[in-house]
Amino acid sequence: MGRTLTAALAVLVIILIALFFVIRKPSIDPVETPPPSSFDDAVIERGRILAGIGNCATCHTTTDDKPYAGGRDFPTGFGSLYSTNITPHPQDGIGNWSLEAFVRSMRAGIARDGAYLYPAFPYTHFKNLTDEDLGALYAYLMTREPVAYTPPENKMHFPFNLRFLQWGWQLLFFDKKPMQADPQQSDDWNRGAYLAEGAGHCTACHSPRNAFGAEKKDEAYAGALVDNWYAPALNADQPLPVHWSSDTLYDYLRNGQSAYQGVSVGSMGEVVHQGLERAPDGDIRALAVYVASLGGQDQTPNSTRQAATQAAQVIDAAHKRTDADRSQGENIYIAACAACHYNAADNPLGLRAELSLNSAVTAADPTNLLRVLLRGIPADEGTPGIVMPDFARLSDRDVAELSRFLRKRADLPPWEDLEKRLKELRQQLGTVAADKGEKQ
């Protein structure tokens, strides 16, 4: 019996030692920070564009005077993460990282010192980038201003604070193989797929996640609640009365508005007006072609005419519902919304955001509509220079009734738990209704 137990313990020790060497990743030696003059200007500019498409600044910047210095908090169900300093500061940032260390972190989720990175950093997408593009990103980051700033320590719950457990997460959910071009698709489609699934990491926001925080691959682009905004579905199940086309998506990604689907605000507003600002038209067009294809829509000129006809029918039907129903919600709509949002059925305008078509109204989740009602849209978001006032002073009942009317006007079923979500957002955004006292 003793010999059997001893043998079993010996086998266990051997297994643990072997597992240690499998899990353990070696550190990569530090290097001297490469001088900016060692990088070609064209390569740096290419990296700038890729960093914009990846929206790197939004996640790695907390204040304008410390760009890319990290410190932004990301609350998760496993604890809070803080983005890292990715400026070329030799101690606080990545200034002593070689290109080899940088590429490994982007493709394998392993830091220079061998520590596993949490997948809140989307290396699961960046692994699709080519050597040339990773080199360009490295050149761009290494030519930023070094910032002496150490972000706060992560506050992950036990046992998720044990980084080596990420080895198991990768084993279960991380496909290390880079994506391949589809020879059956056009050059624009393949370029768009590369940008969306690589630097853009679009599914990171637009796909639901499982209990372990991994994207549900079989529900890609099905929509998800992220950072208290709702990233709507972009697949064939999108609930829009008029689905995205490559033309409307191009307008939206280039200018921040679409005649049918509305205006980019919140997280998507940052992507459009900050991230994609420098991207060339060809890349914006390619992204539009790829994302539009996710909805399974025909991209012929005839389909464009069909979309216009369909939009006119939806708007005309919405007008008739408005005429037939004088509920409290409709009265609020007439008094507060119609002057700006009323559209002719045959000529909806992006600046007027037709609400019977708008994605904030048609989405499966009321978060985006409620956030816009409570906070409005300032001049530096949405369509540049165009302001929507907030309606936070309305009572919860009035906001809820207006939201219900807008859903009914769009011929959609009412949202469940609308009042509950409204109260949650009131608390998170710090807004107070007029019947409950002044905002603190």
C-alpha cells in the first residue's frame, strides 16, 4: 500500500513539474529604447492608422495629457482590470520591449516578462495581423512621447488573480491560427474581414460572451451589452427594419451617421470620430463591404432602391400609428422630439435620425435609447456640431412612456424590465428626474 501511494505521489509530482514547464513562458531580454529616427515615416503613419482602427487610444488613455499611458479601468465579473502604459517609457511603459516581445504579446497574449495577459486585451484578434502591420504598430508606439506613469494594480478576485490560469483559458478558447483570405470573396471583402477581425476586433464588442469571458463563436455579431452601451447585432438576426448596406455603413463609419440607422454615439462614436478618422477611404469601404455581408444583404443597385422603398413604408406606417394613438408617450414625442426627428417618408435625413428606423429604438436592449435620453448628445459626439439636449429632468414614468411609444411606433414589442434598466442607468450616470430633486 505504501509503495503504491509513493508511486502515485511520484507520478503526480512528475506531472506537476511537466505542467509547470508547459505553462511557463520565458521572458524576453529587455533592449534599449529604439530612437524614433530608426523608423521610417511611412511605416509610422501606417501604424498610426492601424492604432486608430484598433481604437488603441480609447482603452489606453485616461487623460489627454497622458496619451497611451494606460490606467483606464475595466470592471468585469472577475474583478477590475486597468489598461497598461504602452508608451516607450523604459520603466513604466514598453520602451525596453523588443519587436519580438511586442509581437509575442500581440499574437500569443504573453508579456515580455513571460506573464500571461488577460484577454480583455484582444490578442485573440491581433494574432490575425501580418508581420508588416505589427511592425508598423511597434514603430508608431515607439515614437510616441514616453510618459512616466504607473497604472493602478489590477483588482482581480481569487483565483482569477493567478495569471498562470490563463494558460487553461487559452487552451479552451484561444485559436492561435491566423485567419486566411477567402478566395471566393472580393478583395474589398477580404480586406474588410482582415481589418474587422484583426485590428478592429469588432466581435469583441458585438458578440455575447460565455461564463468565462470568451466570445461565443457560434453567436458572432449577435449583439452584446458592453461598458453600459449596447453593441447591436450585425449578423442576419439584426432587428433593423432596413438592414445595413455597404453604402449606409460607409456613411456611418466615415461620417458618423446613416439616413436609416442613426448616429454614432458613445463607444461607437469614439471609434468613428477618433479611431477611424485617419483611415483611408479604401479601408472604410472595405470594412463596410464586409460588415454589410454579415447581415446577408444583397448589395446590388436594385437592393438600394428596395431599401429606400422599405424605409418609406416603415416611416409612413409610423406616421399613421402616431395619428391614431395619443398616449402620454406620444404627447411627449410631439412636444420634445418631433420638431427635430420628423422625416418625410420618401426622404429620411441622417441629421434628423428617423426614430422608426433608428438602431437605438429597434435594438433588442433599451440601453442606448435610455442613455441618449438621459445624457443627450453633445457637439463633440454624434454628428459633429449637432447637439441633442438631454431629457434627464423628465420623470422615470415619462421617459418610460416615451420609450414605449417609440417602440410601438416602430411596430416592435415593448422592452422587458424597461423601468429597472432606467433606474440602473440613472444611478450609474448620476442623473436625477425633476420630481426627485436636483442633480447632485
